[in-house]
Amino acid sequence: MSDDVGQKKGLTRRGFLKSAGGVAAVAGMAAGVVAVGAREGAAVPVAMPKKWDQTYDVVVIGSGFAGLAAAIEAKNAGASVVVIEKMPVHGGNSIINGGDFCAPGTRLQKAAGVEDSADLMYKDMMKAGLYINNPELARILADNAREAIEWCEDYVGAKFTRLNFHGGHSVKRANQTVNASGSELVNKMLAKAKGLGVEVRTRTKMERMITNKDGRVVGIEVKTGYRYPDEKSGKTAYIKAGKAVVLTSGGFSNDIALRRIQDPRLTEKFGSTNQPGATGEALLAACMAGAMDVQMDWIQLGPWTSPDEKGFGHVPLFCERLVGYGPMIDPATGKRFFKETGNRKERADAIILLGHPVIIMGDSYSVPKQVFPNALEKGLQNGAVKKFDSLEALAKNYNIPLETFQKEISRWNSFVEKKKDDDFACMIFPDAKPTVAPPFYAARLWPKVHHTMGGLVIDKNAQVFGFSLKPLKGLYAAGEVTGGIHGAVRLGGVAMADCIVFGRIAGKNAAKETAWG
Amino acid sequence: MSDDVGQKKGLTRRGFLKSAGGVAAVAGMAAGVVAVGAREGAAVPVAMPKKWDQTYDVVVIGSGFAGLAAAIEAKNAGASVVVIEKMPVHGGNSIINGGDFCAPGTRLQKAAGVEDSADLMYKDMMKAGLYINNPELARILADNAREAIEWCEDYVGAKFTRLNFHGGHSVKRANQTVNASGSELVNKMLAKAKGLGVEVRTRTKMERMITNKDGRVVGIEVKTGYRYPDEKSGKTAYIKAGKAVVLTSGGFSNDIALRRIQDPRLTEKFGSTNQPGATGEALLAACMAGAMDVQMDWIQLGPWTSPDEKGFGHVPLFCERLVGYGPMIDPATGKRFFKETGNRKERADAIILLGHPVIIMGDSYSVPKQVFPNALEKGLQNGAVKKFDSLEALAKNYNIPLETFQKEISRWNSFVEKKKDDDFACMIFPDAKPTVAPPFYAARLWPKVHHTMGGLVIDKNAQVFGFSLKPLKGLYAAGEVTGGIHGAVRLGGVAMADCIVFGRIAGKNAAKETAWG
């Protein structure tokens, strides 16, 4: 923005402002407040707009679970509220998620006779997070998850009808929406928010956060009519946040540049299970306005995804039901290379270290027994799962050295027979049988980026914390854009609880913020 | 700084500048350039000084290995250079380190017949770093470490006389200074720098980085006559960096507030092996000027330190020679709790999870055999190591339940006899004997913070990278203040190589930077 102007060295601020009038990009700016630019140079101060195009008490960035929860609460607390969304459709990753909401002591748990407590959920989260979670935030999440799901049911009207289990939890506590998708909750929250008078604008992308001379966040610069991913599309506008901005822009699983800095292994060789807009520019814009980031290098990969289909796909459901029944093979050697029942991180790390996709396989006993017919059929249809009449045919297809492979399958089968894996200590389930009966089924596995645990530091009020080691006035955040709640590992089904609990806190507190002018 | 002024809402920039004249804190400021404040509020823009108190081409912050290497190279490239140091003495952590410089293919390795290569050192670093190291930077370090130590020997005149081994390295490659201390190199570099005409100022603390309207770093605000840790001491001054600032301010092992955000376990319950000034305010000031941080949550603890002595102390030398010979006991239960020969991180995590100090112990066979007499004597003198006539006396002193303890020692002794630990798979060394012969020796262990792997993102030129995802003009960095080179774990003896290699690169490139005005 001011890069052109900046070339004129030695300009005083006064001179800069005077000359700025002649530069198109800076037109409409006046003195007194600065904006900090994202991705357009370093912390570049830009004068605030002469005129704000719109004014709201609370400006929410992002229209997923956290953003909509914040918007509803802020509106109910008396604030005027706008929700902006850069994509052409609302809902972000939330609308494509599986709809599992972990909470302790829920109605579904009671109906199923599952004993659970906030304490137990907290302990599960801390253990999975390798105890580097922010304990205060994890506690708030666990303590408020039940009330949050009841708010979703009773106030929003979302339906949860089935109880699921996710690895790392001590009990079944994932309450699944009636359509096994986050869309049930997103769409009902959206209707509720609109009914309350919240404005929701798609194709509106935040470009910068605007801070005043105290460093208080006072509004944002946006592009309206933005057409993802065309960075030249859209028209600049300024939205004033009379009370606060709430950032709920999600994670950065699809931001290759940013994730490579944090975990250099995660090059373009890795896809993502996320929607394409899951990039980090809004998070970085907040950092440029003084917000502190934390634990950004903890990026979760799913080891069960396939390079032969897009996004999450069907192979995860094939793979995860087969581990403990069939072997995982490195096609370069024809041998097993890691414990099939290892956790997400261990398995993903092992595959990445090999540097190429591996194979998960089963036979005519294990596959029909374990894999949901629907997942198998869809995987076969899109070609990510393949069917073979013989081990020879399977080996030929994946270019596996046949002799070593046959020996390794015999070795695996001997472990299955004695129910003990001498090589990698894989759990072998009691009903597992040797992999001998054709047809054989196989799929290639290569990890995809699934969730970014790190993000902005927030306090118990969901207020963003700055590099100043103080709360950053005028800025709240919730959901995947924040960091520290899950520590090293975010457990399955906890993202929804995180978004609703902290989204609501952020919305309430944003509405209570003192107006700045 | 401008907080007071900020209270007057709605001031235009022009009005702000006018009124600023009347506010003491802003006196001396003029328009055109802003500084971003550290620890005094959020990214608060402050006008640049009317007048710079001093001007140098290159301003180096920190007087350890990296800072002095940068200063020497910048000076030799023709720049005028100042080194500022906030503490009353120069040298930071470098001057109290053990003087081990890891490099492949060194003179000492050749004399000892050790075969080594840059490739092997690179592989060791990546493996220890769990492969989240920035591979380009790790490669540069490994490739240039040998030339760097030869520069220290031949140009600086530092003496390295002994070859040591550190865990995680494939070969002996730690070249130890003649006095087993970093002071050998620090003092000789300091003399060299001064001889070349580099100014070195102690008690001078950087308060803010000053950036111009393009976001270029143009100088710093300092406190001269600063008396650590009195934040009210000292007088404000402005130092212009005509070409660049080089930040070599070290890690933040002693910064409780900052490390708690990154790894919430690391409360005030944890001491540090570092010098007291190892805090993060300079790193944070850089972030507030737009610099990006990375992997800040990887904070290395020494599991071998004692809460009964200050700093590094003598117990590490007692403990590390005893593992594999004597047991580590949880005094609360009287039982062992973890593999004594586990790595630093595993052991520290296990002790932290217990939540209280543990005991390492040996007897009259293992202790005199393994522990350097000097370390034992000093530990006994300061009371951190204790001597007991019987197991009963030992148990009584540490409040260990006697019966369980005695059983556990018998169990340990049975493992030592068969050279196989059935409980925790501790390595038991061939010459280990059962722990039976009084007197017994013991020390309490509680981890201390030793090294912060994370820090500012730099590129191959040691230029700092911004949240803009672009290099930040006018700012270079090297040493522990940077992040990503070591990934998850910094191996012993690699810090010196890191500081000299990247300090020299930073200094050369800072001197080559185009002057800004």
C-alpha cells in the first residue's frame, strides 16, 4: 500500500501525508490512526481512512462455528454485528466437518449410561496435548462444553442424535449431529443470527487490522466482492468496529508458505483435508497489529488419507477400520515399517520420513468385516481403493518387490496367528485373521494436513494477548485461529466444543467492550 | 510512552504530534517514522526522534558469541559498528557456557582419527530436531562449522585443545576451549573487536526497534546507564542504524512470563541454568516491529539439575555419570518412575509430570568410580549432594517410605545383576554393580530451563523474516534469539557453531545493506 510512497526516502510524516494525497492507493486515508499491513511488507503503518464505509459495534471475521456463536451472543448483548466471510459460501471448515461435538455429561451420554465428567475430559485433553496446553483455557473448555451443546440444542435448535468414540478420549463423548455434518449446526446458527438482525456478508476479505495510536484495534480494511483466490479481485472498504473485532478465521492447514515456516516438512507435497480457504493471512494480519502467536509448529496430519483422492476422501474410513487386521507396507521395500495401530502423529511422522506413499491392505475376510460398505464402494469407485485377485497383482500394481513382499506377508500372518507382533508391537485384534484370502484390497496412504493447533494467544475472556505481554484492546478471537488450548494434539470432536465455548465468550465480551470513539 | 496521549480520543495524527510536544514522554519525537513499543502496550506507533543521539552503520544488540562475531565481520566489511549489552558485563550466556564447539572435520578430530562429515552432523541435527528444523539453515550450519572454528582459532586466536562427546552426535565432534569455558572465545573476540575499532557499551538496553513508514528498521531506542533489573534506571537515547540492526540478544530461558505462554508448565517453579539476563524483551520488540517468531514452544530443560543449588551447579555432573549405574527414585512412592538413561526431554517431562523433585543415587562403588572427584566434592560442599551411612538414613532424609524403597532397591539390584531392566528398559552398563555398599550418595533432581530452540525466523542471509512473509528490511539476527535451526532439540555443543556461523553471516550482510538515509 504505502510501498510506493516509501521509496521516497527521508520524507517526514507530514511530507508523507501531504504526498499521499497524490497516490491512488493511499487516497481516502487521514492522519491519526495506523493500519498494519498483512503480506504486503513489514509492519507498515498506514493512516486510518478519512471515512469509514460502515460502522458496527462488533465485527466478526469468519462464519464458522466460532464466528456465528460470537455473532449471536454479541447481538443478544445489544451490539450491532456484522459477520464477514471471504469465501463465496458461509461456514468455513465447520460446514464440512463431521458434526461430532465432545462434551461431558450430555443427554446422549446419560441415555447411553456413559459416566463422564468435565474433569475427565480436561485430563484427556491435557494428556493428548502433552501437557503444553494452556490449562486455564482447557479447563474453561471442559467445564463449559456441556452448557454449550445444550445451548446449541435448546437455543439454536440443532439436533444431536448419536454418541461416537474418538481415540484419546476415556469414554464415548462425541455427540454427533443428526446429519453427521457440522452443517446442521452452522445452518441453524446462521438462520438464528440473521433472524436476530446480524448482517452476514460473503466474498468480503479482511486485508488489514486498523489500530489507533494506542494500539487499540478500531476496525478493518476489507475487500468486498472478493473472488477467492483472485487477490486482485474486490474493492477496498473500511469497516469501523466501535467496540471490538472478533477474529474467528480458522486455521492455516491450506497455507503452504506459512505451514512450511512452522514445520518445514509440510511442503506442497502435502494436501489438506480442509476447505481451500483455510489459509493464515487473517492470523498474520493480527500478528502485524501486535497479537502474539503460540505453538504454531504443532500441525496435525491425518496418516490415513490418500494421495489418490481429494480432501478427506474415503480412504480414512478404509484405513482406520483395517489397522490391527491388515499390514501397512512400504512399496519401496515390500516390508512393514511402523506399528499400524500407532497414533496419528507417530504414523504420519513415519510415513513422512520414508518420503513416499505407503500401502494399507486387507483381504476378503478383513475388508468386508471391518470397512463400512459405503466407504468401500465409494473408494473403489473413485479409484483410491483397489481390488486385486492375487498378491502378485497387488505387488505389480504398486511396483513392490514381490519376493520380499510375500515373505513379509507370511511374517505378518505368523504374528496374527500368535496375536503378537514381534517387529513393531502393533495391536492385533482378537478377531483378526491372516491376510491370505483373495480378493485383496489396498489403498495408498500419504498424510494430509488436518488441523493447526497453534494460533493467537487468548486469555480466559477470549481477548487476544499481545507481544506486549498484555491484552490487545479491541481484539477477541476464538476457534482454530487461536492457539494453546489443545497443546500438541487436538483430540477428535473437541474442535466444535472449542468453537462454541470460546466463540460465545468472545461475542459476549466484545459487546461489553467500551466504545472507543 | 504514548499511552497518556492516547487517552485523548479522536486526536488526529496532526493533533497528536502537536500535543505531543507538551508530554514529557514524547518529547524529542518528530514525525515520519514510528517505533513499536515492547512490553508497554500493543503495537504502539511512536514518532521517530527529532535527533539521533548516535549514528552507526551497524548496531549489534548483545555481546555473546553471535554479537561479537557479527560485529567483527561488519567492521571488517567497512561498517562503523556499536555493540550494546544490557548487563553490566559483556558475554551473556556465552561467557558461562562450557566452551564446546561442534564441527565436523576439525584439527582435533583429525588428530584423534575421528572420521566425520558435514553430512553426518546435518543428519544428527535433523534427527534430534525431529525433522522440524529448517533444513536450509541446518545445512548452512553444518557446512560452515569447520571454517567457523578455524576462524576462531586462526583469526581470533582462541584455543581448542580437547575433543568431547555429546549425546545425539554420531561421533566425538565437540572441540573444547582450553579453559573449558566460552570465556576463552568471548574474551578474545571482544579484544579483537575493540582492536578493530568496534565500540562496546554495557548497561545499554534496547527498549524499542524504530521502523520507518516502509517498515524498515532504522534504529533503536535504548536506555543508557541501565542497571539490571531496575526497569526505572537509565536514560533514554536513540541510536540510528544507517545500514542495519543485528539482533543477537540470546534466548529467554529466564523469562517466566514468556516461557509460560509458550509452554505453560514452565512456571516460577523452574529455575534456569542461564545468566539472569536471558529474557525475551528484545525478541518481543522485534516481533512488535513485524518480525515473525517460530517454534517458541520448544524449550529445552536439563533433567539433571538440582533445586538445591543455583544455576547449572554440580549435580548435573553427578547425575549424568551415575545414570546406568544407580536408580532414580520418586521419594513420594519410594519407587523408580522412568528410564534413567532416557533422553533429556523424556526425563524432564517425566519429572515434571510427577510434580516434585526426585532422587538420583549411587553407592561407594559407583560414585567414586563414575563421578569426577571435583564435582562430588563441590556438590557435597554446597549440600546439593548428600552422603548417608545407610539406606534407612537416606530414606529418612528425603521422607521416602522405607519398606517400598528397600524392596525397590532390591528389585533394581536384580536388574543390574542380569543387566536387564524389566521395568523401564534402562541401559545398564557392563561394569555396573548392585547398589548395596555404604556410604550412599544422593541428590535431588528438578529440571531447569536450559535453552530456547525457538525465536525469530531468519533466512539464509540471517535476515529476519516478517509476518508479511517477506524479509524485514534492516534487521538481521543470529544465535539463540533465532528459531528453527535446531527444530525440537538443540544438541550439545551446537550452540557455539550456530552463533559463530550465523553471527558472521549476519555481520557481513548487515554491512552490505544499502544505507536508508
